[in-house]
Amino acid sequence: MNEMTFYDLKQAGTISHSMSVQVARELGRRIVAGKFEPGALIDDENALSERYQVSRVVIRDAVKILVSKGLLEVRRGIGTKVNSRNRWLMLDDDVLAWHLSAPPEPTFLKQLMEIRLAFEPKAARWAAERASAQDIANIEAAYQDMVKYEYQHANELSVTKFIKADAMFHRAILIAAHNEFLQDIEGVIYSALLVSIRLTNKDPIENGTSLPFHYEVCQAISNRDGALAEQLTDRLLRDASERLQHKVDNKVA
């Protein structure tokens, strides 16, 4: 699983064949992976043009894309430098996706989980209070897909399908909350799930242990119990966070 799975979840459609977009993605991946130190200057237009075998106009447009995402800054007479992470647009779909091509970074994953814990329990409460019948049907359908693919974990394809179903479950809750701002954080959920599965080595057992938590959240929303839905979602995410931290600690050790 990589950034292509992220784009698939975001329903981004066909990846652009624009050369400037392709160069921006290649440079963006390298920046996110830490190949450039903050404050470092990247190669000039001529050098990049030669490396990627494209025109200087393409390089210029690629740099503009990365400047718009906060990764680069152009300084006249000095060059183009890499910005520190606190200037990146972290909720940008590409920035989130490019982290999936980089080595798993524990601090980044921890911050993703913190954002989820801050917003998703409240979203579950609102979903229980505001969801339409179709919203609830969508949440239940996503849960049933998780169950189906958990019992077909013989290969990586079924694991990928399980993760997608998991992502659709949480997305359906965000939509059911009927708050437009919440839908902007769905990329955080996808990124967190996809980075997490890399750390757990796509372990099907890890996937299955989360099903009872998801079932209880689903039931609480279906029963229109907002307080319980919020409480159970918080518990679900804290359990996931603790298990991930255990994996991280073991890898570091």
C-alpha cells in the first residue's frame, strides 16, 4: 500500500500526466522523506531540467506547485530553499500522500492520531444525532465490508480492501455528522490508516481486533445515542493509538 491507495480513497481520479505535476511529486516525495534539510537550497532550474529531461518551464511550474503547498520558497538572487515542516500545508492531499512513500515517521503518525482523537469522537456524536437513514445505512455497509474482508485475509489485496472499508467507515461517520469542515480531515484518516498498516506489517490479526470496537460505534450511531457514540469512538481510537505505539516502540528497540 502506498500513496496510490490514498488517492484512490480520496477518489482523486486518474493521476495527472502533466510533466510539471510529475516532477513536483518526485521533488515533493524527496522533501517529505527528508532528503533535503530545512533551509537547504535545491538545484537550480538548469540542473533540474537536465536531471528530469524536461524544459525549464516545466521545472518552474513544478516549483510553483510546491511553493503553493508550503514546501519550497523562492528567494530572488539566492535560489529555492526547502521550508521547515511548520510551513507545510499538512492537510494538503499530496503532502499527506507523499508521507506514504517516505519511511514511517513515529512523530508524524502520533500527530495524525492526535487530530483524529480531537475530532472524530465529536463527529460520531453528531452523526448519531443528525444522520439520515441513508447515512446510517452507509456506515453499516462499510462495517459489513470490514467483516467480509477480515475473513479473506489470505493475501495483500484483501488486506487493502479491509483498510479501504475501514477508511470508508470513518468517512461515512464524518459525512453523517453534517459538518462541512469535518469532511476536510478525511485525508488525515486515510493517511493514518495507511501509515499504520505499514508499521503493523499488514497483520490481519491486528485488523480483526478492531472489529468489535467498530461494531459498537456503529450500533450506538444507529441507536441515536450520541454520548455513547462519542465515548466508544474515543475508546476505539485510543486502543488503535496504544497498539501502534507498542509497534513503534518495538521497532525502535
